[in-house]
Amino acid sequence: MALMITDECINCDVCEPECPNQAISLGLEFYEIDPDRCTECVGHFDEPQCVQVCPVSCIPVNPQHVEDKESLWAKYRRLQAASVSAG
């Protein structure tokens, strides 16, 4: 499952630097999460770091991008392989 940021976001800037996959960026009105890069921190942490630091609890699971742990691990491995080949 990829996460998403709702319009309740206050643009406090705490989530973006916490994302180990660089999946969070500032959108037109508030921060957004790229579902192709979000692994819910699988492979990095036990819990999604953006959810842990969000002061307004505006980061739920994105119902349009439901993935199981196996899929999230596969995405993590793909992202890691891409970063190694790019580096």
C-alpha cells in the first residue's frame, strides 16, 4: 500500500526529509506522495516515518494503491537496484 497525504496537510515540512525513498514532494497546494516510490518504509523502518512525525495525522493508506508486504518488498528491492545502478 502506498500512503497518501490528504488536504488536511498544513505544509509543516516534517515528512519530506523523513522519507527514505524520496517519495514525498511539495505539490501545488500541499505535500504529495509518489505511489511508485512509497514502500511505507518497508526495507528501512518498521513503521512509516512520515506517519510517525505528522502532527495532524493526514497520511492514510491510499485506497487506489493497495499493496501487500510482499509487493512493498519488491518495490523496495527495485528502488534499491535503481539507486545502485544510478550511483
